[in-house]
Amino acid sequence: MANKRAFISFDYDHDEGAKIMLAGQAKLPDTPFDFADGSVKDHLPGDWQAKVRKRMDSIDVVIVLCGEWTHTAHGVGKELAIAREKGKPYFLLAAYSDKSCTKPTSATADDKLYRWTWENLKSLIAGDR
């Protein structure tokens, strides 16, 4: 079975290191996903939301990395809303085990924040949520 293509949404200002680690996991031999694309910085020229919509056309799942300041990351909230608008499956992944992680403002009350372990990640990519 082919790996799923994942879009990783994250807070550029605070969680870029966590995104780099997650993209690195896509290189492991037993990974169920390929890193397809990532968040777009809000201040890019032109319509950045249109760019995100286009990038999401070719992905299978959206991984929303949640850190301490995700609730203040306007772009992450918009990316999650776009994923829902496009009907893309997504899940919220706690970027840190030693810090309090927050959900994006566009998350629903039913959106669970999952612990980031390799087994959890593989299961979530497979749709077990």
C-alpha cells in the first residue's frame, strides 16, 4: 500500500523544530506517510490561503502539530478550517510531551489532542481516530 501524503500544519514562530522532527520521521523505513507540504507563513505575498487550498488538493491527511502557542497561531487555525472545508481527514498531535499544548482556535470541541508517539502516529495516519 502506498504511503499517505501528509500536510503538516504548525506554528512557524514556535514549533518549526517539532515540524522538522516530524518530517524526519517520514524518512523511517516503516513510515506510513510522506511529507508532502507544510504550513504557509501568513505574510507571504498574494493570497496565501489560495496557496494552501491548492497544496491540500494533492494530500491525503493533515497533521496539525500543536504546541504551547498554537491557539494564537492565526495561520494554523485557517489551515485547519481549509482542511475541513476540503473534507480532508486531519488530527491534532501534541508537539511536546513536557509542555502544555493548545488547540488551534478553529478546532472543534470534539477534536482530540493525541500524544505523539511513533505507534500513535502510525495508527492516526491509518485513520484510527
